[in-house]
Amino acid sequence: MITVAMPSAPAAVLFDLDGTLLDTAPDLIGALNRVLLEQNRDPVAVADFRRWVSQGGRRLLREGFPDLDQSRIEDLLPCFLSYYEAHIAEHTLIYPGVDEVLAELDHHAIPWAIVTNKPIGLTHMLLRAIGWEGRTPVVIGGDSLAERKPHPLPLQVALQRLGASAANACMVGDDLRDIQAGQQAHCRTLIARWGYLDRPDQLAQWGADGIVERPLDLLGRWFSSARASA
């Protein structure tokens, strides 16, 4: 028995990483808390800071140290990154349903890639730690190219490496920059509602093609639930 692809199935899929495929918040906020403790400040709750994770380490540090100027934030960043690297996948989890979505894309020979603003070195380290090394042949990090999301270049390069065009390709992410990059690359765009959303009440203003509540809902958009004989 095989699943039948619907006409809405994408030609290729580009996924953000943090907050879309992986729940990395506990380890990233853990790194922030280590810096806070070293600066003799109280740690913060993961639940209170999740919404800023997709915006990177600098944003987490700015929220954790709201009284510091940007130059001081830059001074703290190496410590944050060093601790995160040393504890990169202690509590990180694959979101429920993600493995099934990726398996279905593979089953239909629909190419997919990871396009993240996370530094490429940390990205590969994380993928190895969770057993995803080589899971996709195309991984673009925030420092892989001259531009990063919301610029469309990372998406355009990813599609080129996948051998796919933007026509009917889809970008899935949980940050406005993902949607902006997808729109500028002329891809369809979907918001990962399960991710790290700073202002979830404003999602309609992003202009995405849709909002998806959980990873498995992607299958309902892209594939028929009907079964056919192999």
C-alpha cells in the first residue's frame, strides 16, 4: 500500500531548523542561563524565553541582559556559543511528527533541504548529535553564503543544489524571516505554528500561504489519506 500524492504536493521543501524541525529551546536557553549565572544574575525559565529562540543567540542575550548595550552583548556572545556547543543536544528533541513528514517526502522522492540562520558549524554538529547527519544532502547555514534569511539567496541556492525550481516549492518556518525569504524566492510559504513565535497574534500579517498547527498537518496539505495498492 502506498500513499497517493495530491496535486498540492510540493516539488521541493525547504525547512527552517530551530522551532520547525527541532525543539532546541532548552539547550539554547540553557546556554543563556549559564552566561547569566556567570554574570551573577538569576536564570530564566525556558517557557518565558522560547519565543525568541528563532531570532538567535544575540536576541536571547539582549532579552536576558536588557540593561546592556550591543557592544557588551557581543562580548558575551562567545561564552554563550561555547557553552551551547558543549551542550548542543542534551535536551533538544525532534518535534513529534517530523520524522513521519520527512519519511513521506522521501517516499515520494520529493527533495528537501534545511535552510537555517544557525552557523553552519553548529548546524552540522547538531545534526550529527541527533543522528541526522546525511539525512538531507543540502544544508545551508547562516554563514554559508554572503546573505542569510530574510534574503532569498539561501533558499535559491538550496533549490539549485536540490535540482528544483521555486515553482511549487515550499518554505516552512516559524519566523517572519523564513516567510519573507520564501516570498522573495517565489516559493509557497507555510508558518510552523508549533514553533517559537514572538507575536502569534500577528501571523496573518506575515502574508504566508498558510498556517500549520503541527508537523503532521503538513501531510494533510500535501498528500491524500487514500491508499492504493502498490
